[in-house]
Amino acid sequence: MVRIGSSCALSVAMALGYAVEARILTDGSADWKGTSKYAIDNKQYLIVTPCVNDGMGKVQMPSDAAWMVLIHNTCQYIKSIGGNKDNCHVSIINEPTKFLTKEQYVNFINLAYPIIKSYGLIVGAGNMEFVTSAMLGDWYNYICVNSKFDILDIHIQDSCDSEAKTKQYTDYALSLATTYKKRLNCTEAFCTRWDIRTDNGWKNLLMQLAHAERIGCENFCNVFNNLDKIAFKCNTDNWEKLSFKVNGIINSNYWAHWKILMDTKHPIPNIIMEDDMELNYVKANSINEETRTVQEILLDSGYVLTVTGKCDTNTVSAIKEFQTDNGLKADAWVGKVTWAKLLSETSSGSMRFSQLIARKASYK
């Protein structure tokens, strides 16, 4: 289930929804630290994007050494506010085709990757228009082959200005993710030629969202949920037609509909248990102790599966069957509601939960 949120959130006011992409601009014009802390504190999924341009779109190319310092400092701050591999990732450079060669971009990704991973965080890369990527030598494929990262961050934006093109390009992104074993994420959506105040603009945004969900994007960040004209200084008047809100004032009659979609589609966030312990949700392909516990409880309750610690197809089927049997939405996500059923209304739930605590416990 996709999280819907905000792209290029240059201030807290722009950070609406359940995912937030905050950018580090080279002139320091973006309040990325305040926005990031707000996102983590409010359990929004955070994407931090260090950039090589300033607030007016002009390139400011860092040296390799300066870039590595920026990445170190970024990760240190993310960790200090509670960022981890489950609630955020660092995405390398927005729209790199505007500022770099593909060889330079690969260099920046590969310099950042070991630093980010040393902090226990996840790395994303991409963030470019599909048409531009193809014209300049298929950047998306090139970075998948020549650099290390975890999440393929895509833009379902101006290249995706029709149903046919959106399907073509999202199918391509899915093929890359499948071939190179990458997760998928959309850091920018909507077309700059559309108007979110019109029926056509609204219909097309929903079309893009549907394709993002179809290919398994974890996040869908559109431009803009709220345009803060003081924070976003570049061509501000041109972007009002893209914005559900402008300076906090509703700008599109579709805002209420969009808010309902954000509230109903987002995955249930990690469930805080006590102190530093969190109980993660379980979904297809999850590999963790929580998955093992879910499998143990389901097996104890007579469902057919094997306890491996990975949420494979048999586990997905068993979860759906359990949810159906207990009057829950059969979405194969073990979130807050399904966890409660598993732990309180099965014969082994309490015992298996105690074992989970023992396995995950840290002692000081």
C-alpha cells in the first residue's frame, strides 16, 4: 500500500501527507533539518535529498571531499532525530540530468553509498524524467549497472503525461527494479502542464497514482500539497496551478478528496511498544523477527506455511486467510489491527510475543 505525501518540501508547511521529501539545497535555502525532524516526529516517511543546486536552480558543484562531508553530516543529523532504515532513506540528488554527466552522477552515488550504509540507512538514486534519461543515454539503466543503491527513485511527472506513456515508463521502471533487485519509490509526481484545479488535472493525478501503486512504489510524492511561496522561491507564481494549497489556503476543490486518499491508503506505521522497542508491520517479502513470530502464531493456529522469517507467498496467503476468518480487511498487511488479533485472540499469541521480545531485546 502506497504512502501519499509531499515532494520538494522546503519547509514544514509543505510537509503534508504520510511521506515527505526534504531537499538539501547548496545555498541553504531549504529548511531540511526542521522539515526532517517534523516528519520523523509525526511518523511521516522521510526522504532526504542532498542536491547540487541552489534555491534558484543554479548548479553549485561540490568537490568529492565536500560531497562526502555533506553526506556524513546529513546522516549524523538524520540519526540524531530518530531516523532509521524503516522510516527514511537518503536519495542522491534531485534531477541530476540537469547538472551532471551520468559518470559524475555514478561517482556521487558510489561515494555516498558506503557512508550512508555505515549509519544503517538506506540509499536511493534516480530522481529524473524518463524522457531525459533515455535521450542522454538511458541514465536509469546506467546507474543500475554502475552504482550501488537500494531504492530506485523515479519521477512520474512530465514524461508521464498520458495513460499510455505512464504505463510505458512505469513498466520500464518495474523491469529495472525487478532485474536489479531495487525497491521502487516516486519522489515527484504530476505534470507541470496540468492544473490540479481542473477535472482533467485531478483525473490525471489519480491515473499516475494508480500506476505507481500497480508497480509497487512505496511512496508517491506529488508537487505540491501545499506551496509555501516564501520557502519555494524559484518561479513560484508558475507553480500555483499544481498546488492543492498555496500558503496554507485551499487552492483546489479536490483537496478534500486527496486528503481522504492520503489518510486511507497509507500503510499502518511502525507500532511503538515501549522505550526503544518497535513492533514492525509485516508485508510481502518482509524479512525480520516479526515475520517469524507471525508465521509461528499462524502455524500454531492451523494455517499452512513454513516458518522461515521471510514473508513468502504461502505466508501472504495465510495472513489473508487469517484476516478473512477474523473479519478483517484481507490486505496481507500485519499492521496494528491484525497484530492485535494475532496477539490477543490466538492460543499462542502471548507466548510467541514473549519470545519475540526476548529475541529483539537489547540490554544495557
